[in-house]
Amino acid sequence: MSQIDHSQKIPNNVDLSSDRKLQRALEKWLPNFISWWTEMGPEGFQTKDVYLRTAISADSQGWAHFDYVKMPDYRWGIFLADPVKDRRIPCGDDYGKPVWQEIPGEHRNTLRRIIVTQGDTEPASVEQQRLLGQTCPSLYDLRNLFQVNVEEGRHLWAMVYLLHSYFGRDGREEAEALLERRSGDDNNPRILGAFNAPCDDWLSFFMFTFFTDRDGKYQLLALSESAFDPLSRTTRFMLTEEAHHMFVGETGILRVLDRTCQVMKDNPGKSARELGVIDLETIQRALNFWYSISLDLFGGEVSSNAASYFAAGLKGRAKEAQYEDHVCLDQVFEMDKIEGGKLSQEEVPLRNAMNEVLRTEYTEDCQRGVNKWNRMIQEHGVDFVLTLPSRRFNRQIGLYAGLYFTPEGSLIGREEWEAKRDTWLPTDTDRAYVKSLMNRPVYEPGKMANWIAAPKQGIKGRPVDFEYVRLD
Ligand SMILES: [Fe+2]
Ligand SMILES: [Fe+2]
């Protein structure tokens, strides 16, 4: 089952050829996907050979094959993790009952919405990143960008497979609409805020893959606990791909920090900007921005939707098995409350706080990565600490939306916010400076742009100076 059949037009491990109707529907969607990819995928590199990994089996060991591929020929397909024998619903009112192979009618609309919302983020990020190849700091980074892009394309396939298989005509229409919305478009934007924000320089790209792809990880962890087993299996396989995206972000920022600190040390008395590297304050502001907009993706702090998803078993918490109580009917959660301009705490039923529970785990995971970044700064003997701002900072969704908080989390007035905003969030000057560093791409194997250190090692045992993308 876990072996992927690559002889098919659509590679898959779901025995697609046994369902001719579904196969035909997906084969009809395929050319539309390819036109979307050609129009909205990485611009300027569609005919180049890229050293990419492709899934060949869906088990955790050795699932990938590495070779040169032109991106439009990438073997996108449908890969589900192997079924877990006798899997039971891991949480909610039906805890312990057998999982569903078909969707119960009463959950159809909600599940469709959940799948469409997840599916929409996948092509969105490809659109956000489509011009980055033209400013890349190295061939190694260029290849990583394209690897992330083709896998986000595959994640779209994963969600479209579910829509086509289980939602009939509505599902097919949703699958078309996924190719029609456009990131940042005024009339037909992507569904979620962070996926409409421009991601047009490499500092943003690394922050995006660190913070926003990590939101993806937590959403996928929650969905992999779903009572709807095909959703659980497809998201479990997506998680194995997602790990690389976060690696790209974490090591990308690590290398930026390494380079900045080294150059500063070698040139005492000069500023980072004089030296053509990215100053730590700019990195902190980019962090503040991408972290805060990624926090919004988890939804409102107190949410009756979250409660009903959990109750129905549509979504769980990340790694549900780590908890003892999987029904959560009598537990409460300490939540902030804002009343009359003052912060206090109140208890809310745990089920209503499930978004916040997931966000808390996400925050801890982010902190682990930020600690690694800080160790790099410390190793250089530089006196600077990157910090995650308070979860209240710069939020557009939930309890804190429409209010102003410092990065430390204190409630402030609009005037103070306006006065200090530019020390907390990226400014036009920051963006212009970062872009000015990147206006000339580096395409020579093994060479790095001045603003970033070389990676410690290459991809799949290849040297750093390997020709990861063949440009001629
Ligand atoms: Fe994804
Ligand atoms: Fe991703």
C-alpha cells in the first residue's frame, strides 16, 4: 500500500485506477493545475533542471528519490500515510469509536470548509514566493525554494483529492476555485490573512517558512487526529514534507545571523548596513511581523467553532495521545479578558479554548527555534537577544484585535502605538534596505550572497557547491 505507483498519469498510493470516475475527474483537473502552476509558479525557472526530491513511498523511512526535474514535470500526486489498523476516534464526544471512512452527512459542510481552508494556503504560498528565484542568495537556496514550492503544490493535490473523492460536485467546484483565488488579489484573495501578505524578499521567505509553515504543521497535526480517516492519513504524510520547509526557515535565519555577527565582529565600529548585512533590529522586526500574523491563523481565542470541531472529532489537539482526558467536558482554561481597558483573567470551558491550546504548543515550538538563533548570536559574543513578542502584539483576529499592545504585552493607546510602531514592525526603509541587498541574485555554484553564511552541508550528501539548479 505504501508504495507509490508512478506509472500512472497521477502518481498515487490509493489505487486510483480502480475508481475510473474519480480518476477521470482528477485527470481533468490536472491540466488546470498545470496552467495555474505555469502562470503563478516560480517565474523564470520553469524550463530549468532542479535537483528535487519526489516521494516514492509513503512510509517514514526512505520515502524520497532525488534527481533533476523540470518543475512542470514534477510528479505531483496523491500520497496517503498507511492506514492505522483498527484506528479509533482520538477525541471528542465519540472518543473510542471506530474512525469514519466516509463523511457523516451532518459534518459534510464543516469538513469541506476545513479542507478548503487548508487547501487554499498551499497554492497561496507558491504565489507569494513566485518572484524570489530572481533574488536568490545561492543555488542551494534556490533549490530549497523550489522544493518548498513543488511540495506546496502537492499539498494542494492532497486536499483536492479529498474534495473530489468525498464531496461530489461541490468538491469539484471548490477544487476549481482553489486555482482561481490569488494571493493578495483585491477581488478574489486567498482565504487567510497571512497568505495574502507579500513575501517578496528572502528575509520574509525564511520567516515565512519558519513561522507560517509551522502554523501549517500545527494545523496538520490537529487534522491528523481527525475522525475522518482519509483526512488523517493525508495530513500525516503532508507533515513529513512540512518538516523540510521549517528547516529551510530555521537554518536560513541561522545563516543570516551567523553572517551578520561575523561581519560585524570583523569590522568593529561600522554598522551592519554600512557593511551590507542585515542588522539584528531589522531581523527582530521581521520576526515580530511574521510571528504575529501567523498567530492569527489559529483563529479566535474563545471559539464555539473550535469547540464543535473538537466535540465532533473533526479536529483534535496536536498529538492528542499526550493528553489524558480526550473528551474535555469538565476542564477549564485560564484565558485573558479585556474589560474597560484592563486585562484580567477568566476561566472558559476547555473545548472553547482549543485554538488557544494549539497556539500555545505552536508558541513553544517557535521558542525552541528562536533559542537556537540566540545561541548563534551568543557564540559570536554579540550582546543581543531575539524575542518572540507577546501573543497579544499586533493581532488582527480574536480577543486582541483592534487593541494595541507592546511586544511585552502591555495594553497601550493608539497614540503610543503610532509613535513606536516603527521600532516594532518592519518599516518601508527596512524593506527597501533588505531588497537592495538582494537585487542581484547569486547563481554561481557554491557562492553565497554577502548577507548570508554558507550552509553547513548540502542536500542529500551533495556538496554545498553542487549545481542544484542548472541554469543553462
Ligand atoms: Fe503545505
Ligand atoms: Fe509548507
